[in-house]
Amino acid sequence: MGYFIVNLPINAHCLVYYLSPYQLSDRSMRFPHLLIAALFVVPMVSWGQIDPKDVTIVRDSFGVPHIFGITDADAAYGLAWAHSEDDFEHIQHNILTGKRMLGQVLGKEGVLFDFGLQLFSIDSLVDARYELDLSADYRKVLEAYVQGLNDYAAAHPKEVLLKKSLPFIPQDLVKGYVLNTSLMAGVGLTLKAVNEGRIDEFFNVNTIGSNGLAVAPQMMDDGMGYLNINSHQPLEGRVAWYEAHISSEEGWDIIGGLFPAGMTVFVGTNRHLGWAHTVNFHVFGDAYQLEINPKNRKQYRYDGEWRDFYVKKAKLKVKVAGMRIPVSKRILVTTYGPVFETKKYGKYALRFPSYTDIRAAEQWYRMNKATDLIGFKDALKMQALPLFNVVYGDKDGNIMMHSAGKIPLRNPALDWKLPIKANISAFRWTEIIPFDRMPHVENPDCGYVYNANNTPLHCTGEGCNPRTDFPGIQNFEYNRGEVFRDLFASHQGLYSEQQVEGFKYNTSYHRNGSYADRFKALYELDAAKYPDISDAIAKMKHWNWRGDADDRDAALAMVTHDHLMRAVDAPFGLLMIRDRRITEEEAVDALRKAKKLLVKKHGSIDIPLGQVQRHQRGNVSLPAHGLREVPRAADAKLYDKKRGLYHITNGDGYIQKVRFSKVGPIIHSINAFGASAHPDSPHFTDQMELFVNQQYKPMTFDRAEIERNAERIYHPGE
């Protein structure tokens, strides 16, 4: 991902090829101190220049871009231009991640990403493998997308955050993909767990959620298959959903969601099929607690002998008080992988397959272009994406749930309790679980599949679930999965669209599930023992465990949950899957603080949830349904302390509902705010009212219809 000249080509590229000390193959791991295996110059063909007149952008009445190109490369160029018009700032943030320059813009927050890129040698890996691992046709699409970003920057120099970051090159984009997907695949939270000495509690649990539901046509009363795509992400920022329709005459034609600097749809529907992603929580890598030689701190124990660390330097720049300060940091490397050093808890080597593969972006592209179940599964078999469950449906009536990702192929005879302290080669895996051993359900007799970040071993009805096992497989549940399980299991006969919609927008906690078990103490408090909060205790006992905006008990519950989450400094979902339950003391403290806030800021604890929990952007503020970890997911944060108002920051965002007729998909979608990140745009907030009312807007592939109702039709640069 002498500038400011439109279409400036890059004619040659110096490439350093190396063997990473923690790639998967035994050959590349044999000599960890030899990073440079060969040095050579690879000529790079000049990028094919896209003519903007071959690209048409059609903005619909909600400002959503429908991008039409002759070739896939044309369409990618148009996507880059259109998205830049709406949110160039956050696109640059993600591109700067791949250039090791985010710290120069965001300071301390950004430099952590710059360091991660070098800690895991992602920068040098992509430089080495770009032309070797990515196909020629896909590289053309990448190059065209980056050309679109560069041309937009040339035409809008005042929007450029860091002039010296230009021009962007395709490798920048790929590096950002590898780092960000690796962080999602457990690397990010593992670093936090190691740094805080909480590996047993935190390991591989993320803050990101999602729902996916698919029902076969024979189970629907109108005979059309149903798919609901409902990923949970931050509603704004570098990983917020952006909706686009990408269409080319080469067969790329898809409507869906992507992140800033995403050059394909990540979740969505083409003319033949569609899919949702949910985050899965298999153990995607390992942390090794190293034993250091007390006589020589430059050595670690491995297979009974002391080995020298390989040492390299991370070169960083961080923005401090308006200045960009150069910083260097030592990085140690072992035969397991790079080392994360902590002052209090020692040194840990990290080994994840996610940062050894640069093809994740290309796999999404192949998924975008698949035309049937066989072709889609061929794309999944690349196993380049390091994580994600896939909930799938198509116009042929197929449904599927596949739990994908790069999971180490571990020896089941060994004890894989984390952190690993054995420091022996037996715990150094070199392969990943093959595709056909991953949890997979295809066209089950039960007629439906779902996932809500729960174990993929429970994804459909009784007797239809997958049966597989391996060290590191996710076995735990979440509330949303438990709710979906029982809603489907308790239903008799065919489903209506309205009924399945009700499943997705359910706002409740399961009465006999993980929430009930872990939060039991909160609902068993003795009011006589705590007279100062006796009214709050009575209110919690009265609550129906639903998060509807007009519920007058749910506000107290939401604020109490917030204080419990803050007390343990952990994602709310973790409170439902960890071994330890909420204690009486913790419940009393959180309830007391919640009552104090509501009485002080709102005058009472008897107020509607929507008075406290708001869906807000700019000058639009609406009462919000939902709670943390219910199907209508709403993760609220105390943003306005003066008035005691919580704003939704995560959870339900981009939602797509698809009905598969025999002639193709019928698509409805909604985004949390609007198509533009600019406050002065009419599309900054124009989807908010539909969103809170659980309504959708129609989407279509029909170009004539799109243009007939268009707000604007133009070529990039016009």
C-alpha cells in the first residue's frame, strides 16, 4: 500500500530474500542465526496503469459506492478511490502500519504496530515472498488498488497524513493484512496476557465477536434459503465496516463489508453465494516461557543445552509532542520464534503460523470470485486466513459452517498447557491442522447452521454437529451461541423470515447458560445484608434478563456489567468462560457503583436502558437496544461522564440479510452510521435510525436500477 505525479510507475525493486528463523519448515529453522540466505535484485514490471475512464462509481441514495470496471484491476482502483473519498484517514492508518510509520502519526498507540511488524519479521517476509507466493493476476489487482490510493493522494495532498510515506506500494498493503490478521488470531491478546502475567486467564480470548446464521431453503416457509451476516467490530476507526459493491466484466461482482485499506469484500454476497465470518478461538499459537542461563543472560535452554539468542534491532519513530523521535529496541529470536520480554514475568518466545503466510488477502479475493460451493471450498483450502469461522449459503440451496484457520498440528501425547515451560524440541510444531480435520458441517439434515463465537462443535441441531478433536480446539461456549442453540432447538416446523430475524435480534441472556453460572452471585445477594443497595438488589432480581431499550431494569444491569468488566480489566465475554465466578464482594461493589452513577446522573435507578445507552454520532443520539454478549450485541462505553451517558462503540455494525431465490440473492443491508466518515456529509448518520429500528435498505446487482436511483455517477478524479 518526485511523488505527486499521477500514475508514476515503479520500475524496479530491490528484494532481500531470507529464511525466517521461525518459518514452519525444518530447513528454515535449522540455523536461526543465519537470516540472510541470499541477496539478489528482482526486476519488477511497471504496474499496469489504470485509466480512470474505465472505472465508473455510482453512489446510491445512501452514498454507498457501486464500482464498475472493465477488469478486476479497474474495479480495485475504483474501490480505492471511492473509499478514500469517504475515509482516507483510516485507510492511511492501516497502510502506514505496513510501512512501519504509524507511530509517526498516532504516537505511542501507533508505534506498537510498527514494533509488531518487526518483532515478527512480517516486513522482511513480505518483501521476500511477494512475487513468489502471490499469483500474477492477483498482484495486478493489488497494484491497481494501490495506484488508486496514490492517485487520490496526489489529487488531495491536504488529506495526506505523512508526506514521506508516499508512494504506497502493494507490499505495504500486504504487510498490514498479515499483521492485523495475526493480531486478531490471538497474537494481540497473547502479548497482553504475557505482559500482565495472565496467560492462563487470557490466552487466545478476544474482544471481537460476530453472529452468522444460515437456514436451508427446505426449512423456510417460502422455499428460499436464508443467510444473516452480522460481524461485531468497532463502529468507527481502523477496523470499522465499510460497505461497497465491486463489479467487473471479469466476474468479480459482490456486495459486502470491508475495513479501511481492504481491497476485497471480507463478508458479503456475490451473485451466487454469500458468507459470514465469526471469530473462532482455537489456540492458534503457543507461548514458551524461556529458561535463561543464570551465568549468561544471552542464552536460553533448549533440549538440555544453552543456546545463544539471535539479536536484531527494531528501528522505530514515535510522535511525541509534535516531534518524531527515533527509537530502537532489541529483539531476541529463538528457535521457537521471536521473544517478548517483560520486566516482571520474564521472557516468552511466541510461535504462531499466522505471521508466516502472506496470502490471506488473496484468499479473500478467491472467495469473492467463487461461483459455487466447490469453488468456494477450493478458496478455503488455501488455509491462508489465520482464523475465522465461515457460515455459508448459496442459490443452489447449500449451507455450510466451516471453522477455518491456521492451527498448529501438535503432538496429542504432550501436555499443551500454557505457557509451555518444557523448552524442548518436542513442543516445536512445524505443520498446521489440514483442512479436512477442521470442524465442518455441510447441508446437515437439521437444516440450519449458526455460529456466535461459541465452539464450532455446536453449530447446528442435535446429531448433526461435527465430530473432530485436536490439541487447541475451542470447546467453550458464549451466551449468544447458547441462545441460538435453544431458539433453533425449540422451534417446530418451518421457519419464517420474521422468526429467524427474531433470533438475530434477541436481546437476552440464557437463563441456564454460562452467564447464569458465572454471574450467579449477583442474583443471590441478600438485600437485608446490604441495606444501602437493597433497592438495586431487588431490581436485579426483578429484571427479565433482556436488553430492550425501554426496559427499566436493564440500565442498572448494563452499568453493573461495565463495572464488573473494568474490575478484572478483561473482555466481558471472558467473564462467561473463565473458571472463576463473580464473587459476592465483586457483585456488591459493582452494583453499588452502578447505583451511585445512575442516581447522581439520572436521578433514579428506575429508568429505561435507552436513556443511558445511546447510539450516537455527531449531533444524532438515539436510544439503543442490546447488551454485551447478547445476539443484538451492543458494547457500550461511558463516554459522557458529566451526563452519565454510555455510547455504543462495538457490537452490531454492518449487517446483511440475504434470501437466496432460484435466480439469485435478494440482499438487504444496514450499517451502524452511514457510508461516510466525514461529519459534513449527509451520509455520516443517515442509516442510524434504520439501524436502531432493526430495519434494512435494499441492495441490488442490477446496474440499470442502481443508476436509475443514483445520487451521483462519475469517474475517479472528476
